[in-house]
Amino acid sequence: MNNDNNIDFKDLWKKQTINQPDMKDLLERVNKFKKAALRSLWIVNILLLATSAFIIFIWMYYQPQFISTKIGIMVTILAMMLYVFVYNKLLGEYKNIDSTQTNQEYLHKLIVIKKKQQFLQTKMMSFYFVFLTIGICLYMYEYASRMSVLGASLAYGITLLWMFFNWFYIRPKQIKKQQEKINSLIVKFEEINNQFES
């Protein structure tokens, strides 16, 4: 009877086996996360570079007369190139995730990625949208000046409405989705690390 009261729960906890299917599932989720992130990165690169090339083509083909149009084009392209440059810094982080890492290394890498994503989603995205809006508005001025007041108002109104919709509706949904993915992985790795440390 006395021996039953001296059960060492900590020792029993240490002896329990970690559920391997859960670890395998977690590594598959990390791999999926990595592939989706790399695919997203390449899509953004291709789309922004193609958009920049198209804008330069329009500049060369239509030969805008106003300096505001040319400044608008340069500001828009600059905003896109800076965003792509900073976004591409995540490429190395994603590529460095591999199956030979320890749980601690996975956790550390995911936390680093999360911090870089937060910088991208806040400061860089704000910079991008502000300069993109300024660039587009400057670009449109030459063409809007040839329209009636109603036409110019509609052109600017629809453009700005679309940008506000992206900023206040689409961007927060994308940020929330990205954060949920990485946070769920971080929580799982923290749980596993805590089990090993106990």
C-alpha cells in the first residue's frame, strides 16, 4: 500500500513515447507550409516583375507628356521593386527548412520567419500601398486632366475604392491566414519541445 503512494509521475512521463504519427504529421505540415510559401514567393515575383515590364512598355509605347505621369510610373515601379527585394529575403529562410533539423531548430526557424513576415505585412506593406497609391494617382493625372470632372472623379474614385478594399479587407484576411498557419506550427513545436524538456 505504501509503495502505491510513491509513484514517480515525472519518471513515468519521461518514459512515455512521443506519438510518432503526430511528429510525422507535423513534419508534413511544415513541408506543406514551406512549399506553399515558396510558391507564393515565386508568384509574387513573377506578377510584380511582369507588371513592372508592362508599365515600362506602356511608358515607351504611349510616350506620356506630363512629368507627373513619368514620376508616377517610377514611383510605382520603385514600390514594387522594393517590396519584391524585401519579400525575397524570406527565400533563404524557407529554403533552410529541411528534414534533418531538430525540433529546436524548426521552432527557431519558424519564429524567425514569423518576425520577418510581420515586418513585411506591416511596415513594408504600408510603404508599398502608400507609394503605389501615390504612383497610380500621379500616373492617372495626365489622362484624367483630359476627361470631364465627372469622368476624372469616377476614374480616381473607382481606383481608390479598389485600393481601399484591398487595404482594409483583402490584406487583413491574408495576414490572418498566414499568421494562423505559422502560429499553429510554432505552438505544435513548442508543445513537443516542452514534452522533451519535462
